[in-house]
Amino acid sequence: MWLCAAAPLAAQGPTDGVTAARTGVVFDGYYFGSSYAFDHVVEWTVPVGLSHRLGPSLTVDLSSGYAHAAAATTSGTLELSGPTDTDVRLSWASVSGRLIVSVAGTLPTGKRAVDTSAVPLLSALATEVLNFTTPSFGTGGGVTGGFATAFKLGERWALGVGGSYRWYARYTPVAGGGDLEPGGEGRVRLGAEGRVGGRGYFRGAAVYATSGADTLGAGSRSASGPRFLVYSGLSLPAGRSSLSLYAYDRYRLQPHGYDSTVVQVPRGNVLALGARLDRPLSPALSLAPNVEFRHELAGPATGRLALLGWLVRPGVDVRYRASGTLTVLVQGRAAFGRLAGGGGSVSLVGPRAVVLLEWAQ
């Protein structure tokens, strides 16, 4: 999520820089109506990112952070804090620039085991419709290898394809419990981009992901079905401004090929629709009002999916280039929606505040 939050900031950095550093503070909070298990859940995240270009075709990136989360429940307050895992990625671009090969390692610098009392808090942070910045405080680490390549389609379009495989290390997620051995995950991505209607620009991608079963303790297993993800974005000129529209839809299927002894993750669907208007106020300052709608569904192997929750998140981004090397991004957003719970649904209000700094040279 740190990479997603930093994308608008990084896009403004100088393209010929060999070193970049990013950090800041992100606050996520959700306050719920009565008859819900949580009164509120809040989280502070301090992300840290470094990028260094070792040469014209080789780049190394590092990202980590520190997070603190707390929740007020009917039975007391839950808290969890500490550093997160550290990702180190090495990317190599071929001389032709048409092939990129990357290897990433996740170092288990975060929490590899938490107390049983913290499990409800982690479950709340992992709720996808809420989209917390730090949904997990750590794993046992892992290694990912992947590639991406692209080809021209005529004069105005390009087609890209990529693939990756991730291996996860064994760890103990709950103190005193059994070891968890996550199944490996493979992904295939197909994308296209190009100009439409003269001055518009379209980007779209489809991703297929599948993973093996997770093994916990002495043979207990759980499995998640294949996931299909479709993303599309359209940028259009609007006077001195630029209007961006996007849609994100991820569908999780029912697992196949497992017997009744394997716990099966239910089917699910996460949909997000958004719009953003980027308007420069001066050569150094720009303003970007934005809004996003997000909802999540889940259900059994057959039948209709049930609504788990929805929210609408309006906000505004302010980006300021303080100097030739320093850029500041400030975001303010507020979510309004409902979550299933208490035999029906409860209201939610969720402020989000972000201050990010990027130094590049």
C-alpha cells in the first residue's frame, strides 16, 4: 500500500536521478455505529523507501516501515505496534529496454508471531473494503522472481505481458500455535495502453493469480481459489487540468481439487471505482480533488454473494515541489459507508491523512 500511496509522488520525481528516498506519516481511522464488535480502529504508518540506480539498466529498491494500530472493543482495547517486513528488489532492464527481470526478497523484520488477543485486530486491518495502509505486521519472509516485456501495436498502442512466482517461508503467526507454511503463488499479467480519441490515454490490465494450500501445524490445511483481477484507467484533458477515471475489480473463485478436510476460503469480490482531477496552480503547486467508491462481497461455493460492506471516500491531494530535489504530498480523505454486522449493517466514518516526502537526485 505504501507503493500505491507514493505513486503520485514518485511520478513527479526526476527521471534521470540515481537515488531517491521517501518517507512520511499515514493515518487511517474508522469509527463504527452501535451494535458492532469495534467502536473504532485506528492505525499510524511511517513508510520508508529507498531507490538507487546502479547503472543504466540495473535498479535496487528497498521499502519498509513502522506501524501502530489500536482498536476499542466492548471487552477492552487492543494494540499492536512494531516494524513491518522489509522488501528488497533488484530490477534489470535489457539493453533493448523491452525486457525487465526482477528478483525481490522479503526480509522478516516485522512481527512473525503475535499474541492470540491481537488476532481480532489483525482481522479488522485485513478487511479489504477498509483498505488499511498496513494490513499485516509481518510474515516469515519470502522470495519473488518475475519478468515483464512489451511490444508495439501499430503507432499508438502497446501490449505487455508479465509473470511472477512467490515462495513464502515458514513461520509461527500466533505465539504458542503451530507453524504456518504458506503455499506458493503464481501470477500472469496481460496489459495494453495507448492513445484514444486524440488526447486521451487508456491503460488496462488483466491478472490471473493462483496459489497452493497453506499448511498449519500438524497437517491442518486451508486453500484459496484462483483470483482474477481487471484494472482499467482513462486519462482525459480538461482544460488546464487532467481528468483520470479508473476501475478495479478482483474476483476470488472457489478452490477446486480439495476434499472436505481442507478449509476453503469463501468466494469474494472487491470492486473499486474512482475519479481524480489534477489541476496545476503554479509550476510548483498542484491540486487534485478525488473520489472513490469501494465495496466487497463474499459467499459460499454456490448461490449469490452477500455484501460485506461499502464506502465512498472523497478527498483532495496537494502536491508541492519545494525544490529541485524535494517534493511534498499531502492527502486528506474521509470515508462514509456501512459494514455488515450486528444482524444487519452498521455505519462507518473513516478519516485518512497522509504526508509524504520524496527526495531525489
